[in-house]
Amino acid sequence: MNQLAQQQPQVHALIQQNPAAFMNLILGGGAGGAPAPRAAGLPPGAIRVSPEEMASIERLMALGFPKHKAAEAFFACDKNEEMAANFLFENGFADEDDFLPHQ
């Protein structure tokens, strides 16, 4: 999140303002990072994740990280799996408050 704050301060501020909506967006299941069209069974703001993106997130999970942390790191690192893995190893075991602020 620190890297995101430095590179994309506006995006970081939005995540800080509404972390629950951000997690909904990340874990909702969507494509290319763009909001998915409203479909039955998807929460508002959900995204679709391509099979390739899901495979990357699953490989990060196989390293021992929870799904929500793996997904957040993957998207925060602009879908770069190697950068996301480095981020998780450097920051992934910090307190949950350091990784994603609570409301």
C-alpha cells in the first residue's frame, strides 16, 4: 500500500476512504480491473477476474497468503505477479491494520 500511496495517491486516498468497497471490488470476481456490468449474483462494484489473473492470485495464495491479501497485492502492483509476491513477502505479514485500513 505504501508503494501505491507514492505512485497513485488519488487511488490510495479512495481506498483509505472506503476499504470495504475496495475489497468488494477486488474479491467480487471481475475483468481487466474495470467495473463489471451489473449481473445477477455480483455485488455492486464487483469486477470479473480473467482465468489468467485468477491463476496469478492462486499462485500468490499458494505462497501462504490469504486470498484477500493476494488479490489486493496483485491489483495494487498493476497485475505484476512477481512484484505482488515481493510486496507480500515484504509487507504481507504486517498487522492487518497496516495492510488495509478498517472503517
